[in-house]
Amino acid sequence: MGLGTLLWVITLVMCGAFLYISWRVKDSAALSFSNYAIGSGTFPIYLVLFTQFATIMGVGNFIGHAGKGYSVGLPWMAFILGEQGSKIIFALFFAGLAGKFTYNTFTEMIDDLMVNDKVTRALGGLLASMIMIAWVGGQGKAFGNIFKIVTGANELPIILLFSGVFILYTTLGGIYSVVWTDLLQGVMVVIFGVAFYIYAFSPVHWSFAELGTRLADVGKGELWTFSGVPPITLITNFVTGCVGILAAQIYWQRCFAAKDAKTARNGLLWSGIAAIIMVMLTAFVGMVVLTMNQGLKPDDAMPWFMMNYVPVGVSAMIFALVLAAGMSSADSNLNSASILVVNDLIKPFNPQLSDEQLVKYAKYLTVVIGIFAALAAIYASSILGLFSRAYAMAGGGLVPLLLVGLIWKENPAEGFQMGKKNSKVTPWGARIGIVSGAVLSQVTALGPNRVLIALVVSALLIVVVSSMTREKMNKDTVKTV
């Protein structure tokens, strides 16, 4: 059986399994909007751990980061350390806090604890959903790349096919579909991932020293050093990856879905440690491929490796690994995006909506957002190009608000409690901070440091504008009383 046929067989079997799981859990998801969004905060450690790990290890991490390793080399490790290391930072400093609450989204948390402003909540939900949509689109694009190279199929129908599958099973079961399919996908990623890395480093005899020597031999020695890269570029790459993760709904959603704070923290911590190791190894695999073929497009590095170096059976295993990773990332982000839109853009302005109506809106939006993400995948120039722009916008707008809101308390001695605002941030301070941070992160005239500039300016504006508008708010409150 040829590799192309094997890929189709694996695809059909795995997609069938995912759809079956989703059909089995659809009734639990439909009980309430909280069930559909976070499983009513009841998930144990093994579900939190594997859904988090499987989500992190999306197809972008296997295809996109291999491509960046192929084209950028060691300097790309700064972005990986920021993107993946931030999950460990998140686990240590934020997961325990989030695990105490049962919010549906982290922008709802910001609204309830820090701002009390539905306009800010809507702006935050819109920005945060951009990361999720970019990730969904990235999975479809990567699948299209693989099938195009291995089977010769046109990218367009492949992207639409895979998008249709994960739209369907995510719509059926909400977060329940996500965590139970992720359990299966996560186990597959661990088993096949270990086997893949053992095989992938065999061309350099499992030696980083030999990898560096071979890169030099093919005229790519500059990719094995940080010396030619300005430190500020490395810092910017690190910060861009880090702030994007802190603004990503999928990580907050797992914490809210966990049964307690300890479960949330440990699940995210161990999944983050495993992910940072595997993603860095994937970038190194991209460099291994470069020593073998210097004429590839970056996103084609991993598919070429599958097609031209490894035996058919091993290639099929790699594809099963990529398929499991991509589907888990796609369903998680698609669910998170729809929940963000319903919870933060629709619900605050329509408080009379019932749970049944909210679940219906979430299902409709899962389909709409999935289609939009598929279109983004078709027209995007690269996989990680989708992610980094969304990271910068959402991180630049939301992370300063999150950090200032947590630090700048109204009553420093008191902890945060659901239903009680304990921050000096005002609605206008939050609104201006979100918009300015998101916009500045995309202004190319600011140069390579625009994300850092956006973060600083946004934080300063939040404090300054909040200080200027606090007195007016206090007067308005007195008048009302």
C-alpha cells in the first residue's frame, strides 16, 4: 500500500473515531451553556493534562516550527521559548488563580474582577478570538501542504475537508468533544512523537554537534549561531510568543474547566514542560532536513522528509501524529473562539437569552468561524504567519490590561472573588489600553520592537486614563446613590 493510500485510510479511521466520541458526549454538552463551554468546571487532572498537551502540539508545531527551524535556525528558539515557556509561566502564576473560578472566558474574568464594562468585554472577546481563529486556519493549511506534497491533491479541497470534519465534531459536543478526543489524540502524540524524534535525528547520529557541522558543510553555518541576530530581535520574538499565549482563551478555559486550582496548575505545568521539549526538537528536525535538501519552501520541509527519507510505515506514523495534533488544536481553538463570541459579544448585550439559546448560538458560530478560518488558511502565505500576527494584536491589547488589573488593586490586602471588582482600572482606561495596544502592535513604522512598544504604551495609558476618569466615576456613583 502506497503512502498516499495510507494517509487516506488513517484520515478516515481517525476522523470516524472523533465523530463517534463527539456523538456520545453531545447530550452532556447540551445541558447548559456552562457545560458546553467549560464542562461546568468538573474535569479531572488526566483530562486537563491531555487536552492541554494535545492542544499545544498542533500541526503548526510539527509543520510550522520545523519550517522555521529550516529557514531561521537557532534564533527561532527565542520565539519557541516565549511561546512554549509562557505556558509554564502561566501554570505557575495564573493557573491556580483561574482554577478557583468558573468563568466561561478569561475576558469575562477581567470584566467581573477588574472593569465591569461590557464594551471592554466585547473588545477583549473579539481580540482573543483572533488567536483562536488563526490557529484553526493554520491546522487546515498544514494539512493541505502535506496532502499536496504526498498525494499531489489540490490544497483547496483538503483544507475544506479537514475543516468540515473538526467543525462537525466540535459543534456536536462543545468542550466535551474537545477533551475526550484530545485524550485519544494526546496519547497518540506522546507515543508517535517519541518514535518520530528517535528516527528523525538518525541522519545526524543523534548529535547536535554533528548537526552544526553539517549545516556549516552545506553553507548554512549562520543558522547554528545567535551571533548575527540583534539581542532586541530575540527579545521581541520571545515577548511576542509569550504575550500571545497569556491572551489565549484555550489555556484559561482549561483552568476554568478543571475541578480545582491544583488540578488546573498541575495540568498546565506538566503539559507545558512536555510541549517546550517537543517543539524545540521539532525545530531541530527542520535543521536536519536543511542538511539534506536546501531547495525547499520552509513549510514543505516536514512533508518532504516524510516523502523522501523515511519508510512508508514510519511516514504513516508521522502523519497519524500530525493528524492527531492538528485535529486536537483545531477543535480546541474553534470551540474557544465560538465561546468567546457568544459569551463576550452576544451575552452581555442580551442578558435575557436562555442557556438553550446560548448553546444554539455557540453551535452556529462554530460553523461560521470554522468556515472563516478555512478561508484564512487558503489565503495565508504561511502557517506561522497566521499565528504571530494574531499573537501580537491580542497580546498587545489584552496582556497589559490583565497584568495592570491584577497588580493595581482597589484593596491590596483582599484577594479576587467572583462578583466583586477589586481593581483601579476604569472602563475608559481599559478600552483605550486595549485599542492602543492592538493597533500599535501592527504599526510596521515602529520597527521590529513594535510589540514591546505596544505593551508599554498600553499599560501606561491604562494607568493614566484610569487615574483621570476615576474621580468622575466616583462622583457618578455618589449621585446614583
